[in-house]
Amino acid sequence: MSEAIKLHSTTIKGTREGPRLLITGGVHGDEYPPMAAILRLAQMVKSETLCGQVTMIPVVNEAAYRREHRRAEDDLDLARVCPGRPDGSVTERTAHALSQVIGEAEFYIDLHTGGTRWALAPVVGYTLHPDRHILDQQREMARAFNLPVIWATSSKLDGRSMSVARDARVPALYAEWGGRGCCEPEAVTDYIEGCLNVMGHLGMIEREQPPSKIEHVVEDDREGSGHLQVLYPSPIDGVFETAVQLGQIVKEGQPIGTVTDFKTGQSRTVQAKESGILLFLRTFGHVAEKDSLAGIVELDGDGGGRT
């Protein structure tokens, strides 16, 4: 029989009644700012000033973390196999354990980065939940989190922490900030502040909401929206040289970068297929054919986007 996965968590219970909030990081083992932010949050939140309870898990995917890798030794993506299986591989069992704690929460925040091979501009997102009440709660949580871009996407993507929350009817959001295998202090700070902002919004702590940093709000209900890892696949194996920067506004047809095969010298330029904000960028120079190179979020026009 497979050994059950125990997620190492800290739960702080307040002295007064209130919501049950879950905050997770390390769903992928190479995403470090969420881990650092949650470890610091666990020291900052005090039971005597808390209403309700907050459960914090800094490293969900410990098997991948120990490998210094996105995935564990079974090479499964934890964010694609939820709700997992209690008798499956290490990633499936971890997904099962995560799904159990999500189901016990009343609100949920999942923190991410681009890991070692990608990076993302600061963004907070949620699914376009079919229940209007839950959707409105998620919208309010995302605004409270207070990152420059809010990006809501299809609720039909399965296998993820957000789909578990969707099915459990738990209002949830995720955030993405940084990557490159670094633990950027700006991302750590923004994640701490964002979680505290949401706790203040939910009435769990006394907190004055800061001035808004929100620049763009996009809701895109197209099928598959939010699946960054399939966007802008590399046309060949090679070395990727970027021509853009995270967070910049790009125009349709603008070069994103060039991939060059070191054996043949063949180069292929990848161009933007739409105009919008460059939210996601490959930062690891070696790419295999079909590796995702970039992600652009349209700020207006077709596809259900709005600003």
C-alpha cells in the first residue's frame, strides 16, 4: 500500500469566529518566493488578533522541492493531476492530500512563480466560476490582493488546485510573480502584502487597504484560456534569444525572440499573434521544440477580455 502524504502546515486559530483560509505555495518544487512569503506570514499572524483560522503550507510538493525541480521523480505535474489518488504515485498522492485540505477551507489562495525556466509579470487570477456569488467573491479577493494585472480565465481547465476549489465551491485565487529560479524579494513582499490584504478584506484581521496598484482587469472566457504552457511553442530545438521584456505592451507581428539551432545555424523568429501585455516569458536559454516561449494577455478586443 502506498504511504499517505502528509503536508507540513501551520494552522493559526484566532480568538474569535471567522473564515477558514488556506494559503499554499510550492505546488511546483522550484517556485521559491511563495515558500519564503508563507514562512514569514506564519511568523507574522497572531492568534490574539485573528478572527477565524488560517492554514499555511509553504511547500506542497516536497518530493519535487527536494529534487530542486518543478516535478517529483514520477515526472507528473501536480497542477495537472488534481484531485489525485490516495493509492497513486507520489505526485498523485500529494494532489490527493492537497485536494483534501482545499475541501476543508472556506477561502483559498495559491501562490506560484515561473519556476526555473519561465518568469511572469505580477498577476493575480481566478476562474470564471459558473456560480455568480462565488465569482463575485473571487473578484473581490483578487482586487484586494492588489497586483497590477488581474486575469480571470476559463473555469473548465481540470487537474489544478483551482479546479478542486471550483468543484468544492471554495472561492479561490492564484497569483504568479517572478521565476528564473530566484527568490525575488519584491515578489515575497507583494505576496505577504497580498495575503494580508485578503485577510483584511475577509474581516480576519484589522487592516487598512492600501492604494490600488491595479492597472488591468481582463476576463477571458475562451476555452483553454489560462493554459500558458501551450502558448507560443518553439518551432525548433535551439537557443532562445528574447526580444521583449516582461510586462511590456507588445503589438501583433512584433518579434518576441529568435530560436537558433547551434548545429545548423538555422534561426526562426517568433512573432506576437496578438496585441497585449507580455505576461509570461521563457527565461531559460535552451529550448526544445514545442516548449512554450511566451504568453500575451489581450487587453481589449475579441475573446471576452475587458479592462
